[in-house]
Amino acid sequence: MNGRLEVAEYGRDDTPQKRHHENEVLSSRETIMDRDSRPGYKVAGIDRRNFLKGTGAVVAASTLGTAGGKVVAQNEPKVFTKNLVSSDPGKIVLRVNGDEHELTLEPRVTLLEALRIDLGLTGTKEVEETTAAGADTVLINGKPVLANSRLAIECEGMEITTIEGIAADDSIVVGLMQHDAVLCGYCTPGFVMALKGLFNVNPTPGPAEIDSALGGNLCRCGAYANVRASAIELARRGGEN
């Protein structure tokens, strides 16, 4: 019983150790306050209070100017009245997987949000609201782009391709399946789109080019070797099934 009581007392906030520590902190604070309040207290020959007052005056003088006897703040932020984007929702047209979609979106909406929430194309994945994992990779005008790094309004008039626009018998998809490179599958859309962008440009990439293309894609299951092997084999066949 005594042992339990001692443990309970030790775990409380109001312990001798804690009170001793708090007293030390208060004592040190009071010492500093008493020292600073002493008349004529100086450090290295400099009066601390006068030093602070002097530096404050210098800063104020450097940021303020006079115009006709009137004090005017310098370097005031400019007020831009042109080329501003309203924060109100507006209509845009996104061309996704060959189809045009008219959407009403706020300017702050990312392409990833528009695809997943407004168009229901959830194959493009979101990973902790960042673009660090590559699971949000799509093709914009044939090039791999992280959908969470683009605003939807930026992509108007561009050709957007998501994983839903890739055929199930596409050579990249088939290759990943054959090499057992699809485990949980969450990151797979990003790998497919990254490889699609690579093979669109070069149907016979070398290992270094493949590694570079996949460098921004993460796989928590650790299927990197399988993904790489499938891409190398596909490159040997010239990118064909």
C-alpha cells in the first residue's frame, strides 16, 4: 500500500522535485528582473535600457520619412487593382480522358481535388495532402505532373489523362501484373502514369532513365524491384505488349 502511494505521489504535478525546479526558475527570473531594474545597470559599459531605446529610435527613423512635415511610412505594400483572381467560384472546362467537363470551382481548388471530388475519378491518389509520394501523378499534355501541385484553373485547355484513361490491357499495366509489382495497389496508379509519360517520349529507355522517371514515386510495400524489372523488360520490347 505504501509503495503504491509513493508511486502515486511521485506521479503528481505537485511533487517536491517539481516545486524545487519551479522555485529555481522563479528565482532566476527574479534575479534577472532585479538586475535589470537597478539604476545605471550596464553590460560592457553600455546602459541596457538606453541601448534599447536608442536602437528603437534608429529603427523607427529608418522606416519612417517626412513629406511636407507629415510623417509617412516608407516601403508601404503596393495595392494591386488589376489582374486579380476573384475568390468566388467560377466556371471552368477541364478536358479529362478525352471528355470535357464544365465545373464550378473556387480558384484554390487543386487539380487533384477536382478530379477526385468533382469528377469522381478516385484512381489518382492523395497522400497526406502532399506531392511527396507520386501517387497523384497524372499526364498533362502527355507529361507526368503531380495533380496536387497544380490548381484546377491552371489546367483549363490542357489534355489531362488519369489512370482511368489507361486501358486495362495497356503494356505498362500488363507488365506490372506479370512481374507481381502490384501489392496493395495504392501507389500503382502513380507508377503507371510515370512510366506512361516516360514511354510516350522514349519507347526504349535505359535503366538510368527508368530510375529517374520513377524517382518521385514511393511504394510502402517495397515493390520497387518488381516495378523496375517490368519497365526494363518493356523497354527491351520497344514499349509494346
